[in-house]
Amino acid sequence: MALDISIARTGSADDAAFVAEVTELVNNVYADAEKGLWQPGAQRTHAAELAAIIRAGELGVALAGTRLVGAVRVCRLATGEGEFGMLVADPAHRGVGVGRELVGFAEAWARGQGLPRMQLELLVPRDWTHPVKEFLREWYTRLGYREVRRDPFEQAHPTLQPQLATRCDFVVFHKPL
Ligand SMILES: CC(C)(COP(=O)(O)OP(=O)(O)OC[C@H]1O[C@@H](n2cnc3c(N)ncnc32)[C@H](O)[C@@H]1OP(=O)(O)O)[C@@H](O)C(=O)NCCC(=O)NCCS
């Protein structure tokens, strides 16, 4: 499958249909991938947040032809690392390299910014093992990421804590670029 991955034009933040399409993809994918972690009705993102990410030039989108098949948010952290997050592949296009290409794109973006390391955070339940998160931990490890620390979710996002259905931590991974 020929994939075209690029940073979404900042002007597309004003394209309500495009913003809604990406928001729906992210929310649908996360509703399934983070089942059991959140209270019913909790959503990963909303249109205003995504529009702000697009306006900041931080949204990578993967297209197969004209169809949106994946997305990733990239940014530069105040601590000097690049970071990627909100990584999603359309369930109808899984296992064909969309995720791997998006991670490669995020790493190339960070290298292009002159950043020495990439960071990602994996939200995991504190007291049990989530199969999707275990798959991701193993995959990121294969891609060269190493766990550097574990942060309690409530420290990072105290206001979102009530929306969790179970106690969670962020496992923070780094990879030298
Ligand atoms: C993570 C995600 C983006 C991967 O997308 P994808 O396009 O299916 O992934 P790829 O086709 O690039 O494959 C990624 C890896 O998974 C493996 N894989 C893919 N499908 C698999 C399957 N059905 N069973 C086992 N392994 C599988 C591939 O072999 C590949 O490993 P490799 O790079 O070591 O060869 C996708 O599963 C997703 O959207 N998950 C939910 C959202 C999420 O949890 N995001 C991450 C938050 S930190």
C-alpha cells in the first residue's frame, strides 16, 4: 500500500470536516485500544484540541490515496526531546505498516528539528496487564525504545484522574535519534 505521510497544513485547522474526521479516527481507535482504562463516555480528544495541534504544525497524517488511514502527533518538549503521541492506524488498515511508517516519520521529523532523543508515553494500568499495552511495549522495544521512568497518572493530569476507571501510570520511553 502506497502511503503518503506529511504534516497536515496548518490552514486545515479551519477545515471542520477534516478536523472532525481525524478526531473521530483518534477517538474510535482509542475507545477500543484503552478499553477498561476510562470511565464510559471519556474521549481521547476533541475537535478544538486537534485544531490547535494542526495549527501548531504538529499533526502527521497518513493517506492511502485520498483516504485518511493514520495519524500521529509530534512535538518538541521543553526538556529538549522530541515526542510522539496519539499514534493511530485505521482498523481497516492494520498490520500493513501504517504504524511503523508513522513512527519513522515522527523520528525523521524530530531529527530534522535537530533533537537528540525521542520520547513516548505509554498509559498502562498500575495493577494489571493490558494486552494492547503489552503489545505496544514489546513493539516499541523492538523499535529501539527503552523505559526510562514511570510517572503516576494523577501527577501528570490531576484534573483527568476522575475519568479513569482504574489506577494508571505513564511509562516513559526514550530512543536516541
Ligand atoms: C499501534 C498501531 C498504530 C500500530 O499500527 P499498525 O499499522 O497496525 O502497525 P504496523 O503494521 O506498522 O505493525 C507494527 C508492528 O506490529 C506487528 N503486528 C501488526 N499486526 C499484528 C498482529 N495482528 N499480530 C501481531 N503483531 C502484529 C507488526 O509485525 C509490527 O512489528 P514489527 O515492526 O516489529 O515488524 C495500531 O495498532 C493502533 O492504532 N493501535 C491503537 C492506538 C494505540 O494504542 N496507539 C499507541 C498509543 S502509545
